[in-house]
Amino acid sequence: MRLPPAALRRFAAASALVTTVDVATLAGLALGGGATVVVADAVAVTVASAASWVVHRAVAGTDDPFDRVFDRPAAFVVIAALSGALDVAVVGAVAGAGPAGGTGRMAQGKAAALTLAGALRLLSYRIALVGDTRRTLARRAARAAPPGDLRLTVVVPAYDEAGRIGEAVQRIREAVASVHADGGAEVVVVDDGSSDATAAEAVAAGARVLSFGANRGKGAAVRAGVLAARGRTVAFLDADLAYPPVQVLSLLQEVEAGWDVVVGSRRHPGSLEEVRPTLVRSLSGRLFNLLTAVVLLGRYRDTQCGFKAFRSDVAQQIFSRARLEGFAFDVEVFHLVERYRLSLTEVPVTLVAAAGSTVRVGADAVLMVGDLFRVRRWAARGVYDLGAAPAATVGATPAGRAAADGH
């Protein structure tokens, strides 16, 4: 069996130490010091809370959003007081409020108290962190204009899309023609190891094309395109154009208005669906969105909408450290937005009918859930910290030549 990462071992050791301090203080005061059980437990949880603050701050070592409660003294004190009061109440109810009559009932009471108070503490931490995260996401910072030779790059991941990639590129180019005339625009197609003429068709339609030698996954394709982008705003959408490409202009407008990240949401009140997804796909999508709570704190309505845009510097910051290559890469992106304290807004989209999809609802759902826990593990290990070495390079080679002006 693999040992947990060093950071997780330190955190587990810190938690065990705090629990030991709590139990030992209770036993010492109630059994050896003559204090009543309630008084002894009140002192014990106070000492343990102080120890928890000191020890966990010392071992945190990463900028994981889930650790930020230890950067908020007021919230920590309130949560410690509430969970401590519950702990004392449970111990008193089980063991009695007077002097300890024996270790049995006191041990039973303390075991129940640790469980219930621990659950309350975790829930309260999450509520506090969710509020803090959402306030950070909504806070646009004044920044200089992002770098880039062009105003906009649209990245399109593609796998065996020879039948429609040419038309898709043409429609995107038409949709962003006004941007091309005012600052410049490019379409970057990333051929994810296709077995057909996807790359050639995209080049013929005027796209700049990058190609993988073998199929790696949507996350890898989007990452390669984003890291190679020349636009000051970088957007991506799928080759099936399930979201009409003219909507890219709304993403661009929001990024240029000051948002670091702009994401489409099918569950935004202003969104329209001209075609309804199947019941299985809809239910699996909603279930997966609920499961993202393992990793995310922002309570997003739709993590998997394939329609997002970024400032170029923010895109480089995020995608140079992203690791997932499959369909769950969106969740990793959201985690990195939270981790780096970036701003984000959700915008409505129109979903239209599109033929075909490379998503396998059953098999890919299992892989995506596994990826959630990989992100959580990497986050706790600190591999996403800004001080850590970037994880990703472009990893794809140019295919043919696109239009000379990049549009």
C-alpha cells in the first residue's frame, strides 16, 4: 500500500496530536485534578483549540483553499467556540456534570463528542470557506492589459473531426471578424491524435493547427492550444459548436471588462437550450457537479460547459500547472482559479443541437470522478503552488500552415 504524501502525513499527525492534547487534558483534570467533567472538558477543548491553531498553521505549508480557515482568526475562534460548546454538552450529557464517576462513561461521552463536534467543525469550516471563496471570485482587481500579439485566440480541441472541422473554423472566423479587424484574432485547432484528415481540413479552413501524435484527451488538447495562444484573451470551445461561436464575443467583452476568467453556464438563469440533453446525460452531469464539492468551494452551477475564456497571463498561470488530460480538466481549472485567488464570472449561453459527441457517459464518468480525487491529492501535496515548477508544456507540433495573419 502506498503511503500518503508527506504533507498529508504531517496534517494527520497534527490532528492526532491535537486530539491527544484534548483527551489527555480532560483525563488529567477530571480523574487526577478533581475537576468536574464539564469544567475539565471545557478547559480541554480550549487548550486543544489553541493547539490546533498553532500546529495546523505550522504544518499547512501550501496555499490550498481548504487550509485558509487557519488564516482567519475570527472565523476560527467562532467555529472553535461552537464546536467546543457542543463537545462539552455531549460529554456532560453522557458522563454527567459532576465529578468523574469512572473512565467508562467519560470515554464514551468524549468519543461521541469528538465525532459530533468534529462534524460540526468541518461543516462550519466549509461554510466559512465557501463564503470567502465566492467573495474572492467576485472581486475584479485592477490589472494592466495582458500580453499578446493579437486581441483574441479561440482554441478548438478536435479528435476525428474531419467531417466538420472546416465548417467550424469558417464559422468561428466569421463570428470574430470584427475582432480580427480591430486588434487581430486567430483560431487554433489542436488535433488530438486524429486518425482522419482533421488537421489538413483545419489548415485549409485557415486555422493554426497543432497536432498530437496520439490521442491524449480533451484536457491535454485544450492545454496545448492555450499555452500556444497569441491572443490577449484566450477562449476555447468544442468543434461541434454546441454553443454558437458568436457568443465568444460576450466572453471577450467580459474579459476585457476586467474579469480574469469567464465561464459559460448552461444553468445560468439567462441561458437557453434549443435542444435538451438526454435524461442520463443530464442526471450524470448534475451528479458530477455535486461531486465537485470534493475539490471546489465556489458552488459553480456548471463546471463542464465547454465554453470558457481567460486573460492570457491568467491562462498561462493556470494551464502551465494543470495536469489532467481528460474531461475533468475543467474542475482542475476551477480549483486553480480558487487557489490563485483569481476573479471569475459566469455568463449565460445558448445551447444548440450538435451531431455527435466523444463523451462516453459511463466510462468517462468513472474516470472523471477518479480525477477529482487526484486533484484533491495534488492540492494537498502542494504541487499546484506557484513556487512549484510548472507541470506542462505545449506538447504538440504545428501541422501545416494557417493563414498568414493568424485569423
